[in-house]
Amino acid sequence: MEAVVAIAIGVLFGSGVWLILRPRTFQITIGLMLMSYAVNLFIFVMGRVWIDKAPLTLKPGIPAIGDYADPLSQALVLTAIVIGFATTALYLVIMIGARGLTGTDHVDGKEPKA
Amino acid sequence: MSGTPWTQHLILVPVLLPLLTGAALILVNETRHGLKFGIDLGATLLLLATALTLFWRADQELWPGPMGVYLAANWMAPFGIALVADRLAALMLVLSAVLALAALIFAWQGWSRIGVHFHSLFLFLQMGINGAFLPHDLFNLFVFLEVMLAASYGLVLHGYNVTRMRASLQYIAINLVASLLFLIGIALIYASTGTLNMADLAPRVAALDPADHPLLQTGALILALAFLTKAAMWPLGFWLPSTYAAASPPVAAMLVLMTKVGIYAIIRVWPLAFGAGPLAGFALDALFWGGLATLLFGSIGMLASQEAGRMAGYGAIISSGMLLASIGASQTALIGIGLYYLIGSTLACAAFLLLAGLIERIRTPGAALIALTMEAFAIEEKPEEPVGVGIPAALAFLGLAFAGCALVITGLPPLAGFIAKFGILHTLLQESAGVPWPTWLFMSLILISGLAGSIALMRFGVRTFWTSGHLQPPKLQASEALPIAFLLGLCVTMTILASPLFAFLERASHDLTQPNTYVDRVLARPALPSPAGGPQ
């Protein structure tokens, strides 16, 4: 299970890194999104990989630690998703603005000389 | 509310006040410049007053520790979010409020009117910066840094043209990646220690199983990468000069402070996590060498740049390099002097960036080009106009302010930059067992960066103020000249009051080397009892 999750995160992040090194703004946006997915998953599994456990337990008495998944990393990932979402949306707006102002989608604002 | 003195709530004001004011200002119509500016100015003045009060309270040791701890929503420290105001945090809050005041007044006549929501974004930026100075939790720090960055994205774009668009496209992409690295670092630290609370972190790192050390170290290094991207350490700082040069002057002045936030975060986190125990002094060498490389890069860039904005950017990089190397040299005495240097160079760089906006008015692009060609072909210019015409006051002011900024940035006597550099060199030479060669290298790089700065700034000054015979005296408004004079006046005050300021910084850096006090103080802060009759 851990290996599958780790490979999935690695592939996502690796694809993201490759994409943000590309010269077009659209590729960078997609790259950033892939990287942020990978990071969100990464934070999530840093609370360990749990299967079929509730984040909070409602049983009376002191709960055993093995009964519930780590709630903190879930809370963290929620915040990270919201922030990542907002900043990516902002980046999209600027990308469109840059396309309109410069007439090209190259990150330098001008086409490289062939 | 009973049981909490009102002063306790002051710690929250630097975050809450700009948030609420900024949100309220969104509702005010854009045509009412005066009202918007007035509210913003009022909020900034209040922030300055709050920061000064906190500063005074922290230094008078009115709080035990001496640090004020605010438990948000009354949750005890390892579980809830605590905000901590100690000497260093209060000092940074004052610096932030002072810079914001200067930038805001500078923006009054022109810059705040050309786009929408300047004042709201400006206040949100202050909220993020202030929040980043007060945190007590790594994730909280992340959130405040994101607030700061989000506001700065909007502000860098303020005044919307192709240059700004291009610069911010790169600036935003780099900072988004840095934020992702920050998150990875946080996740790894949480995975290895099980906490993100900075006070809780210190004892847990000390008690960590050696098998978990690599995980923690990896996390801390990735976290540091994110901080160092903000602090523009070589090779993470290539975004900085073009962003500074593209941003409008008041925004660029605030950006100078944002590079210091990265350094502040390192000063905060490192002594707590790696102050003592088996991992003491972890990665400080890397910081030292990175700082040296940054100094060298900044000096070369300074010599190569022609515009004032880029020069100020490289000036900020040089000051980052100096600070990082000082932290990396891991002498407690250096931290205090480094902080003095931080304040002086921040004020001077900000003043220089504001000034750059005014100098642009007398340096039309054509004039700059001619000056360049002249240098390339070494043409001697014979001034045709008679010498000895009375200097207009505006031009005299620009020249004097430029000289002042240059003196502080390059560290020439008699202003604050010189005292700071002299202090650093003096402390480095105090080594009892002989000065090792990396220290010699550091000292020579400090001197070389000063030399490079003076060459570049002098060249710029001569070309701007002396060589062109047909200078149009620029129209200066008092609201544009005053903030620059104010910032430079502060540099002069720093020089005059160097002794009490040094004593204060000594105390502040002493607090930093006492992580145990910090830990005890934060974790022992009791939650308030629930109100009588309420649910227990």
C-alpha cells in the first residue's frame, strides 16, 4: 500500500516538475497543479496510511490511538488545498492577462528566435 | 474577558486590524481616494502605535519571559495556535509599520490612484508580514506567508503593464513552487516529530530517535529552501532583481521587507529546532557558504546593472547574503549586529527604491541611452552650459537622498551601514584561536561587496546628476520627498542611538539563544478558566 501511494506521488510530482520547466504558461499551470496534488497527497500520508478509520472517535472514554486516523494531517491538507486552489486560480488570471498583453503564451512574453 | 488584561489582546492587533480595515476598504468606492487613503493611513498609524507598545512592553519585561503569549480561542499551546511577541518580533513589527507608513504616504499622490484596491491589498500585505513575525506554529507561518504572497502578487501587478506582467508571471510561479516545498518540509517535520508547534518541536527534536534524524533533516532542509527562496539566497534569488525593478516604487519598498521575512523565519526556527542536542548547528555551514555565494552574486550583479531598481534589488541580495553568512557563522554576538545591519539596510534599500521612482523622472530613457553610449565609446562631454547655476531644491534633495542611501547600502562612514559592517568585522576578528580562512573569505567578500556597491552607485549618481547638462528639475511633491527623508532620518537616528540600540539587540539575540525559556513560557501559558456558569 505504502509503495503504491509513494510511487503515485512520485509520478505526479515528477510530471509536475517536468511541466514547470517547459516554456509555455499553460504547461506551467498544469505542472503547478500536478505538483500541488502530489504535495496534498504527501501531507495526507504523512499522518501515516490508514484504511477504514475515522478521524475522530466518538466512543466514550479515552480512545486507543489505533482506533482512529490522524486528524491533524487531514486538517492541514484541507487548508493547503484551499490555498493552492486560490493561488492557482490567481495564476490563471495572470496567465490570461499576459497572453492578452504580449500576444504570446511564452513565459518570457516573447517568442524565442528560431 | 475577566482575567485577561487588555494588553494581552494587543498581540492580535497587528494581524486583525489590517485584515478588518482592508476588508472594509473593498466596499468603499474607488473614486473616494481621500477617504480610502485616510482610513489606510489611520490603520497604519494605529499599527505603528501597537508595534511600539509591544516593543516597549517586551523590552521593559512587563511580560514574564519576556514575551507576550496569546492563545487564540483559549486553546492550550501544543493544541491551539499561539501568537508570541518577544523583543525580536516586536522590533520587526515596528520596522514593518515604519516602512508601510513611508510607502503609503509616498503612494498618496500617484500610485494609489492608478489601479483598484491598492489600499486593501496594501493592508493585507501588512497583515501577512505582521502575522509572519508573530507565529508560533509552522503551519500558521505558512498561512501568513501565503497571505503575504497573495497580496504581493496583486501589488506587483499594480499599475499593470507588460514589464510588470512578465515579471510577476515569473515571480508568482517561483513563489508557488516555494510554497509547495514549504508544505513538503512541514509534512516531513510532522511525520518525524509529530508536532508543528515550534515550542513543542524543540524538546521533541532533542529526544528524537537517531533513526528518525534523516527524515527530520530532510524536512528541515526543504523548509529552509522555501525560506531561502524568499530571502533570495544564491542560486534561489534570480527572481528578485527583475521583480524589484518592475514593481511600482511603494510596492518595491515593501518587497524589501519580504526578503527579510525569510531570514527572520530562519532565525526563529533554527535555534529552536537545532539549538542544542545531537543535531545542534545542523546545516549552518551550508547557510554560511550560501551567504558567501549570495554576497558574490550580489556584488557582480550590482556592477552589471544600470537601472536604479535593479541596483536596489542587488543591494537587497547583498544584505541577504551578509545576514545569512552571519547566521551561518554561528556566533551569538553576530546575530545582534546582523539585526542592526538588517534594519539599516532595509530602511536604506526601501528609501532607495522610493527614490528610484523619482529619479526616473529626470532620467528619461533617451538620456540613459546616451549616457551608456558615452561610456562605451569613452566620449568626453564638454558641458556647454555655464557652470554655477543655482541648484534647484528638488534636485539637491534627490542628490542628497541618493548619497544617503548609497552610504548606508555600501556601508561607508558615517551612517548606519558602516557601524554594522564594522561591528561584523570586529566580531569576526575576535576569534581567540586564530581566524580560520573561511572567516577571512567572508571578511574580504564584505569589503568587496562594499566596493562593488560604491562603484556601481557612484557611476549611477555621476551619470544621473552630474554628466547630463540639460537636467529638467523634476516636480517633487512633499508627500513624495517626506517618506524618503523620514527613512533616511531613521538611518541617521540609528547611527546616533547606536549604543542603546545595540544593547537592545544584544538582549533580543540573547533571548534567541535561550530556547528553553521560550518553550517553558509558551507551553506553560494557562488557558483561561471558563466563565462562571458556562459549560465546563
